[in-house]
Amino acid sequence: MMNHFMVLALLLPLRTCYTTYSQQESVVFPVMYLNVSKDLALQRLLVEWDVGKSAHDAELAMSFEIQVRQTDETATVWTEFHNVTLDKSGKPLHWTWDSDLPLECVSHSVRIRSKAEASKIWSPWSLWETVLGLDTSSNSGPQIFPNEKIIEEGSDLTLCCIGRKGQIIQEFFIDLDGRVFNHTSSQDRLLTLKNVTHEVRHITAYCRESCNEKQCSDQSVFIVGKPPDTPHDFSCQTQDKRRVTCTWSQGGDTYLYGSHSPKYTVSEEFSQKIVPCTVSCSERCSCSWDIGQQTIYNITVAVENPLGRKTATDVFDVTHRIYPAAPFQLWEKCTDTEINLYWKHQNKEIELFCQTEVLHPDGKVQLHNSSETRQNYASITLGGLRPYTEYTARVRCGAAEHFWRWSEWSEARTIRTMESAPSGELDIWREITPVLGGRNVTLFWKQTPSFRANGRNISYEVTWEKVEDGSEPESISFSSVYNSTRISIDNHSYRISIMAKNNVNYSLPSVLIIPRATDTEELKEEQVSGTDDGIFISWEPRQIYNSYIIDWCNFPMLQPCDLQWKRFGPNTSSALINSGAFVPGVRYNFHIYGSVANRASLLEKKTGYLKELPPLHDPTVRKVELSPNAVTLFWDYNLTNESGFVRGYHVYVSPVQGDCSLKGSEKYTVPDYSVLCKYTIENPEEKTYTVKHLLPNTKYKLVVKAYTGGGETPIVNFRYIDTPFNSNMLYLVFLLVIVPSLVAALCRWKMKWVKECCCPVIPSPSKSKALSFKEFKIGSEKVLKISDCIPDALAVDNKAEAQNFHPWSQLSSTSTADQSDDDNSSWIYPTDHEERDPAPTPTPQTHTWFENFAYSSHLAVESNVCQTPETRAGSKPDPSVVLYQPQYYFDILNGGAGSSPRDTAGRKTSLRYVSQTAVHCLGRRL
């Protein structure tokens, strides 16, 4: 029973709370009180309202919707929701709104409605609460608002001009472009400037009513500026624990001056007092004041101008903000390697920690810390310094306990250490020139990086003596301006030493041994190549040497040549030699020495260029040997004193007319686009070349160019040659043209003889006088009577008859007997008019010939007049020929023979009719 009552007691309060919360969802709390005022300086509306005590007692979370409108505007110009949780204090609620329009220009009205945050129901709107502007007030003339004349840079400026009742604003303008007018009533006008800048220092606005009296116009001037920046780097410190100084940076320019310039105030928050100090600003602002027993401070600096206010705060303990004064009155005591530096300080009651900065001649800076202080001064010892060297020192200090920051540097002091003997050794070298009876030795010396003169008035002393017999040494001194000398020695071995000297003592000697003069084999120079960074030299290392030396001349064409040398360690076998004097196109000679026990031996010679250039000169062609199809060139060329290593030669050839395309050549196109034939000779020692495959009787141009690793010079001048005629060709022409021509001419000259010999003309019977006779026909054939013509020749069968036969007397009466055997006949040649060469016959048989020189035509009697008698004896006579055989007609005319031609056709002829023409038969003339 007891448990049931306890549960009921617990449920009743829960039900009550639930009922209250449900009621809040439907209960509204209207605005019971609303008041609106304005702050004209800030152009701000101040709104105050309340919703009643019941809402406060319930400590409700409320939401309020606030609306603002302006005169003659039916729509609201601003709406904002404001959330707040009420408390039981019952204080009214507040809200502010900044207007972009001066509050004097128009009236502003505000209304509010509310609801609990848990509720969805808004209360009714309150009535509009209005703050009147001057548009409803009477005034003595037109007025320009706002009254505040300082405008922040970057903001928009809205101006209005309000006229009197019954007056119309006729003009409202400023002296800048970009103005915008907005009419709100007949009595005022609005003018808005967007994003004003400080470049326009002053803005002047003018307003005039329609009347002309003095009170009918107004003008106002506005200044553009910036609010002040927050003070930065704000800090406070003390030098002596009695006076505190605060410093800060003042920030950028506000463009406001005079009474509108920034104003600084310094206050202490713990004591709520203004700090009694005067602020002074140049690069930085500072403020100093005396302190009492207080050690912990909270200092605030505030800067303010008409556009805003900024503050900065520093909280500190004075004992932790000690900033000592700079040391002063420095002095020193020196040795050759140490400086004892002394200075004074003002903070005698404060334990200081000091730092000394030492600047070395090479620009290196060293810092030395010290804490040794005395009543009136402090000191530090600076060691490890160089003799007779200038150093610059300065000092600063800070609090040893609770270090805050270093003081300012003291004035710098320049100090020189004392002199001492020169340290280090000189780097010495020599150049040996053999002369009659001895040698000239040119000695060179220079200071090594480790050498120190350690004093003023430096000089050099050179000493030399023979190594073998220990003779009295010789010596000579030079001032510091000299770095070389020449001495003469004989062919013995010498020891040479050079020492530097100052006012204190000598340096250690640098020794060089000149060995005894001996005949050495001349070393061959090897070519080396240059790079953009220098000339690369390499050599073969030898175990016996502890160092290597390379020497060369910076100006090899001059005397003296400015000899230079460089030393290398025993493990080095190559080096890149560079010098500011090296230039392209100059040959530099390098000598590599190995050194042991101060004795140097020449190991290798090198020669090379930093960069090879084309040759300075072209080869000189001294001889040209010409042939119809080739030309051989001989030239001279000096391979030394060139601008690069001569790698060989190029021979360029081309016909004067046209491009070149000789066999075995390389085509080369010149800038004028003509093509030359190019031949390369890769051996610079070879100074002759034969160009083959030329054309005879042709004009050629040619040139010989030397080339180096830097190329060759452009082709400018050519040498011209003419190839001669080809004699073989002339001989061939002679054989093919001249000889046949001569033969033809000779044949033409002896044409008759040649024709008669080689190709005799066969006589035509139709043209013979033998046919000019009276017609005598037998049947259909025309027959010649012997009595009607005289034959050219007659052949008689036997010799006896030929000797007794006279053709002219017996022609008509003598009958011709048949010859049974032609082999017994013989030949007879008449010699009345021309000589005949007797033709020997191969057989003893002969024929007798009778030649008639009155016969003027030619008649072919036989098919071949060149037949030998043997050939003719074996051949049968042609029937047509038989008709004209004289012996046949002898028989007819004499009547002693009654046989017909057909009967006599088979008889061998013994009388032959032949031509006058000489016939060449079987190589014999008939």
C-alpha cells in the first residue's frame, strides 16, 4: 500500500510539468512594451522592448522578428530574427540597427512580434514605433546631413538635403563625378557616393532651394580617412629597474591630421590608472615613466581617431624585462695572436652576460661570449688571431639572470695585431736555358695560400750554392714588388733557396735543386683538348715522385711569357688547367715534371688549345702538274703557329661552268648554292694530291684549304687551270679521221688507176666502133665482117704464125686455122704507144696479142677477161661470144670454110678480142 502512494506522488509532478510544457506550445507572449530612439552620432536606431513578467518567470527561449521601414516606404527595408533566453530579472530586451541613410533625412519605424522557440505560433505584430526625421520639422533653411564630417575610406556615403516647408530643393550636388539622386519627397533629395577613397581628401556638397536669399542654400565638407591600426610589436622593458619604456609601431597612415589625427593613451590595468608618460613617435612610438615598488604590470596602449579605436596589451615582470644600455668606451691590448678587449657599462647593479663580435679580413664573423664583469669595466681575451692583421670588434650585453634581449651594439673598433716572422713557405719554380759554358736559370716565386707575411716591409732573399764541393753561397735580396730573377750557373748541380723577410725575422726557406747538366732525349709533344672550363692534362704517374708540377705560359707569343706553374700531390694523374688569360685560337705548351727531394725531372710535354679556331692562312700551292684528265697539286704549309691543330686538307674542284660531279669525290655546296667536288687528305704531312677524272681542254677552278678541330675558313679565292688536249685522242682522231681522209684523197687522186686496177669497167659493145659497119645479117643476127673493122688485138695460136702474121696486111686474106691446143700459144704485146710490163706465164705456152689503139670503145667479149689461158682452155665458150670471134669471120670472108656458126661453136678460139684497158689480173698488169 505504501508503495502505491509513492508511485502516485512521483507521477503527479511529472503530469504537472507535462501540462505546463504543452501549454507553452500554444501560449503566445505579445510585445507588451516597445521604445525606439536614435543615436545621431553613430546613425544607429536603439530599440527596447519587453514581453511581460510571465515570460521572464518561465525563463523561456524566445524568438523575435523585427522589421524596419522608412517614411513613404510601404515595404520594409530590414527584417531580422533575434533569439534570446529570458531570465527572471525582468530586464527589457535591446537591439540596435545601423542605417545606411542619415536618420535626420527620413523617419524610421520599427515593429516586433514574438513566439516561444518551442511554439509554432507567432504573436500579433506590435504597433509601428516611429522615430521622426527632420522631414517633418521646421527649420530656418536647407540642411545637409549627416552632421558627422569624417568618412571612412571604402564606405558608401549617402547625403540628403532637407528643405523648409513649402520650399523645393532646386539643386543638390557635389564637386565630384558619379553622383546618384534619389527623390524621397518634394522637400529633400538623396545623393549616394560608392566606395569613397582617401585620394579625394575633401568632398564638398552643395544644396539650394528655389529661392535666392542667403538662407536658401547650404554646403558641407566631408573628410575621407582610415581608422587607426592596432599597435603592433608592443613591448615594455627597463635598463636599470627604475624606469620602464614601452615601444610599439604606429601602423599605417590614417590620412587624418590635426585635431583628427590618432591619439594615444597608456594605462595600467591593475591600478586602473593612466600612465603618466608622453608618447613620442618617429619610426616607432615610445613612452617612458618611473616605477615604484610595483614589479608586475598590465600595460594597455590605445590609439583612437574619429573613425575608430584600437588597443594592445603587454603583461610583464620588470625583473624579467631588463634591456641593458650599450657598452661604451672600448680599448685593447695586443700581441701578435691575441687581443685583450675592454669596455665600460652603465648597469653596475645588474649582472651582465656579454657577447663580442669579431670580423675577420676574409669576412668571416666570430662571436665570443663572456660573463666576466668588474665594477667599472668588463673584458674578454680573443685568441687564435693572425699576426699583423686588422680585426673589427664590437660588444653587446644582456641580463645574466632572466635574459630578455641583447642591448644595442657598442661602436665598432678596428684593431691590428702585432708583427711576427713570416709563416709558411714560398712556392718557387725555375726555367733553365742552356748557354755557352753553363746555364741561365730564371727563378720565380709566389706566396702560397698558407703563407703569411705577418708584418710590413716584406722582402725576399735568394741564395744559391753548388751541391758537390760546398762552395761559398751567393745571395741577393729583392723588395716585395719582385717575384722573379735570373742567375747564371755552370753545369754543376746547385741548391737554390728563397726566404721571405720582414722587420721581425725570416720565413722558412723554400729549396730547389738544379741537377747537373746532361744531354737528354727530346720528348715528343702530345696533343690535348680544351673544354669550356679549361685544358685537360693527364700524365702517367710514377711511384718515385712525391709531387708533380705543370708549367705553362699565359702569353706564349710574348717575352716574358708570364710563366705559371701548379703543383699536385703524388696520387694525382690529371688536372684541368684554367687561366683568365686563356683565349681561343692560341696554342699553349705544358711541361709535366715529377719532383722528389726538391729535384724536378721533365716527364711529358703537352700542347693544346682552349678552343680550336679555323686556320689563319691557306696552303700555298707552289706547283701544278697538268694532264688531260688529271691535275696534281703540290703545296707548302707551316703546321705551327696556327689557331688549331691542322688535321688535314680539303681540295675543292669544280668546272668554271656548271657544278662538279667527279668520280670518287664528295659533293660540297657553297653559300651561292654552287656544287664543288671535295677531296679530303687526312694526313697533315701529306702536301700533294692528284685530282683525276677531269675532262681535257676544260677550265677548272680549285682551292686547297687546311682544316683544324675548329673547321676551316670560308672559300674566297680560287686558282684557275686549263686541262690540255689529250694526245691519245689526237692519235685516235688521226687514225680514224686523218688517215682515212688521206687515203680517200689519194684514191681520189689516183681514182682512174685504182678503178682500172681494182674494178675495171667492162667495155660496152654497143658503144664500140666495131658496131659501126654495114649490116650483114645471117638470119636475125647482125654479123660483123672483118674487113669492115679493125680489131683491138688478135691472138694467134702458134708462135710461128704470130711472128709471120701481120694483122694489117693479112687480116682480109689469111685464113685462121683451128688450134687444137691452146697451151702452145704465146702472148704478144705491142709497144707502139705505151710500155707494157711483160707478164710471165706459169706455162711455156704463149698467145700473141695485137692491140689496136684506134679502138675507142669497150666491148665485153668474155665473162672474165682475167682468166688465165689454162682457165680459158678448159671452159666452153659462150655461144654469143663465138659469134664475134674473129677467126670465125676469117673463115667466112675467105670462103675457105663452109661450116656454119653452129658447126664452129665447139671450136676453140685462137683469135681473141680484148679491150684497150689495162687489167690487173692476179696481181699482174695485162
